[in-house]
Amino acid sequence: MGLDQHLYAVKTLVGGYESVRNQTDDKSRKEVAQFDAVLAAIGCPLGPQTKIVEVRVQVGYWRKAWPLHRWMANRCGVTEYYETMGCSPNTIRALRDFVETQGPVAQGWDARDIESTIAICDTALNTPAFAGCRFVYDAAW
């Protein structure tokens, strides 16, 4: 067994509400179209109680990156395994800055973890589809 860590982008779609479905502005129509597309993709009919869909996309994965987990615990208060925590874009930016400028190797970071963390942070921060998403970090072993 080992530590498995994930960063997810999470988007909540509220296209099932009649008040949203009746709007004619572009933002509301896009929300409804995305909502309907997710339901269609999973084969779920739109029922009267189907109001919200939450989509969670894995942005990154680390394996046994203990220094990363310690950084997250110190920064965000994660203390338990199997704990999920919100992670703002500012936290992701701070993580990237730390990894890139603070010499994390001296604190036990593996070079591969440094490279993958920079790539994961860049993906989270620069992918247009993730604009407006919230981010979630979890760790389990």
C-alpha cells in the first residue's frame, strides 16, 4: 500500500432548475446544454427532482508524494487520510510557486514529483474548461 493523491476540478451544473431552463441568455443556455449533455452521456433521464449535476475531472495524480501531502496539510489543514479538501486556485498557484522557487528537493521532494506538480498546477490553472471550477485535493492509502 502507499499514498495515492489526486487533484480534481469540480463543476456544478444547475441546469435542471426550471428558472435556469427558461432563461434565454447565452450563459444559461450553455449551462442547460452542458447539464443535458452530462445526463445523456450517463443515460439518465431528466426527472422532476434532477436539478443539479456535479462533474469531477481528475487533473492530477501523485503516488507516494509525502512531501506534497505534508505541504497540503500545513497549508490547508488536511490531517487525515481519506480526507478531501477544497483547494483554491490561489493554493494551486502557491504550490506551483513553492515547487518552482523554494528548492523543495532540500525538503525531500523527488525530482519527478516536482516536474509532475508543475505540470498538474499548470493544467489546473490554464485549462479554459476549468475556469469557474472549484478544485479538490484528496489523499488515501
